[in-house]
Amino acid sequence: MFLILAVVLILLWIGGFFVLHVSSFLIHLLLIFALISIIMNFVSGRRAV
């Protein structure tokens, strides 16, 4: 779940930064949240149901 969230946030960051040329700090928060999601994915790992 965190990995999917990270991919979506990274795609939104790429779209906002390169396509729409938004360079405010708020667009970089997406990248920070994406990195946090990736880290949470590796820390929590996959749990057996």
C-alpha cells in the first residue's frame, strides 16, 4: 500500500515540477511524502494475513 502511494506521489511530483513548472516548496512536499512512504513500506514489510 505504501509503495503504491509512493509511486502516485512521485508521478504527481514529476507532473507538477516538470510539466506544469511549479517550483514552490509545496510541490516538493509530494516528493518528501513519497520517500516517507517508501521507507514505511520497507520498514513495515509484508505481513501475513
